[in-house]
Amino acid sequence: KKADLGVLGLGVMGAMLALNFADNGGFDVGLYNRTHEKATRLKAENPDLAERLHPSETLQDFVASLATPRVIVLMLSAGSAVDEQLAQLQPLLEDGDIIIDAGNADFNDTRRRNALYDGTGLHFVGMGVSGGESGARHGPSIMVGGSAEAFKRLKPLLEPIAAKYDGSPCIDWLGTDGAGHFVKTIHNGIEYADMQMIAEIYAILRDGSGLPAGQIGDVFADWNTRGLSSYLVEITATVLKEVDTETGKPLVDLIVDEAGQKGTGRWSVIEAQKLGIGATALEAAVAARCISSARHLRLAAAEVYGDLGIDAAIFGTAPADIAELESALETAKIVAYAQGYTVLAAASEEFGWNLPMGEIARIWRAGCIIRSVLLQDIMQAYEGGASVQNLLLVPAFAERVKLGQVALRKVVAKAAAAGVPVPALSSALAYFDDLRRGRGAANLIQGQRDFFGAHTFRRLDREGVFHHIWPEA
Ligand code: 6PG
């Protein structure tokens, strides 16, 4: 019997997806990995699923082992590895076969690859998969891009392996070519902002309030029962409470403070900039990771400026102080999501995807890294096809932000006074303040531009475009 589909690339994510297809889908899964041993080991280590796992030693055998028209899921490191694999596969495939790139691809690459397959009879599908290792194994959130026709065939294969929220699978087709990978990229940009803002609150509680890691963990665990309830807050509590068995110290206190990044968060910000959208909390989060990784520079600067210290007296630990931080984080999080969604809306327009915004929130409610109760509210904001300019203008969010901005403002002000950096929280606040003032300060910038470059300006009191003859500097 031929396999229902094949998984190519059996790193952690590929291996977990293959097991998920066999287990939750009940599918026969062809397996291929450059180092064959990985494929045979996966089968050997999963005896309960072994009858549905079919490793092949060569790419030719792998392709031949799949039922036609074939479905091949690539799970490779994003970049040239994908192009190389596609080139090797193409001559072995036939009309109607579907190749899915399930890695964290740059959506620009996905668009390029899509165009490459146009008119060849083969289908190329760029698919965002979120949920890390455990999500891939037990139910990720799946963001599909490519042809709607290909998705029709893929749906019965993908629905059984996707996360379920109240029984409904967290998967959908979001648009043509790069739509799925773009949405995944923005998911990751939001993920970065979420993580950074959580880390900033942690820094306040650690360096401002002087709480030990375990107690900060308790604070996050408590917050996880209300408006901030989310996977990231939940794991934050767990990470903070973990104790290193060898030293007896909180493990988090022993971890080097340099954040890694593989690229998607950065891409989200680059794409936002290309689209002319200010996603400042996401930008701040990416920049903060970059600054964190310049540890030697930070240590040198600590030598120079360390005696300035942090004013620990500014942040208290009374219930009201903790509640203020909770409200600040919740408010800034709403702003970050609003920014992420404006990037999605702009891209949808630019690339003609017609992204289903409410549906994106729906499929992010389970399985993915940013799953949270907030996404339920975002989904509702788009209900009935409501057109949303910016989530901060939706009455339900406006009410929450009106209340919460008080806390966010106090926390950002206190952090500035104390000397605890809160770049993402303060970016979120500045964005909100910028958005809510009808009259900004860019009139001066226009004046400056016209002064030195005759770039012209428009006037409030007259129609038209003007250039002024300014006095010499
Ligand atoms: C997910 C995650 C995942 C991501 C890394 C984080 O949604 O499951 O976003 O896809 O690749 O876990 O990436 P960084 O290494 O950039 O932090």
C-alpha cells in the first residue's frame, strides 16, 4: 500500500509532524531524511506507530512510495536547503502533486517558489506551522497559503493533525502564494513582542521590586487565571519557578541573558517597514534581542555606568503595585496585537490576499505559541466581517485600553525613573499616545523637509501642495 503523504526532513519539527500524521491522522506516512538513519530510528522509536511509518533510503524510493497525486511535506531549515531539495524533487514529480513547505520560510521566498511552479502542473503550498515541538506532535496551529484548489485536497489530511479549540481545528487557507508564511511571520513578530514585554515586567519585579524568581513565577501564575491567560504567561511562570537541581538556585538566574533569534521576528519588522507600517512594539522586541546578544558591550557599559544603579525604591510589592503591572502588561499586549494586525491588513492589501482577519485570530486560539484568551476577543472584533481599521478603535478594546493606559503610563514612567529598560512597553504606550492625538508633530518635520529639500507640504487651511521660500539658515 502506498503512503498517504510523505514527510521530508526529519529534524525535531519534521519528525513530530510525521508522528502526528500517523497518530492523530491515522495516515500512512512516507519518511525521508538525507541521513537515512534518522528515518529508521523514528520508526524504531515509535513501535506503536511503526506500521504507519515508511522510511525510504533514496529520494526516488520515497517519491515512489507515495500515493498519487502526491503530497510531500518539506520540513527543512528555511533558505537554500529548500531550493536545493525542490530542484531534486521536481523531476521526480507528476501533474497534480503538491509540495508543502512547512518550515519557517521567508514569505518572499514562498512567493518566488510559487511563481516557479505556476503552470507546471505541480502545486506549491507555503504553510506556517506554530506550536513548537509539542504542537507539531499533538496539534499545531496551521496557516496555509497557496492555491485554494490545493487546499481542498489538503484539508482532510491537515485537519486531523491540527490543534482543536472547542473541537474546531486551528487550520485554514489564508490566501494565495506567501499568505500562510506571511501570517506565520507576523505571528512570530507578535510572539517576540509578547515575550519581550513579559521579560520587561520580570525585570521590574526582579530589579525594581527585588522579588526572587520563584515569587515572580507565582505572580505570573496568578495572572494566567485572568485577562493575560496565555501559553506564554503560563510557561513564564513555569520557567521562573524551575530550580536547578545541582545548585539549588532558580534555573533562570543561571541562564545567560542573551536572546537568540532565527529570523522570523526580524522579518516581521522588516516587512512592516516595507509596507510603511509602524509596528513599534515588535520593532522594540527585535532590537532588544539584538542588544541582549551584545553582552560584552553591556558588561563594558556596566563598568562605566554601573554606579548609576537602579532606584529600587520606586517599585513596590503591594497588591496594588502588582495589579498595576498586570494591567500595564495587558494593555501593552493589546497594542502589540493591534500593531501586528495592521501589518497583516496592509500586506493583505499590498499582495491582494484578502486575509481573513477574524479567521486568523480563530486559528491562533489553540496550538500556537501566542495562543491566549485575547485572541478570542480579537476574533469577536472581526465577527460578521466587521471592517476594522485598527483594533484600538474597536469599542470593546477602546474601553479596556482607556482604563489600562493609566497603569501602563505609570509603569513606564516609574521604569524610566528607576532605570529599568522597558522598550516594548514604552513603545506600545508611545504608539497609543501618538494614535490618539488628532494633531501630531510631523508638521514640523514637513517644514524642515521643505526647508532643506523643497520637499513641499500640504496645509490645513487650503487645498494643494506648497513650497515656502524660507529665510536662510
Ligand atoms: C512557533 C515558533 C517557532 C519559532 C521558534 C522561535 O510558532 O512555533 O514561533 O516557529 O521558530 O520557536 O524562533 P526564534 O529562534 O527566532 O526565537
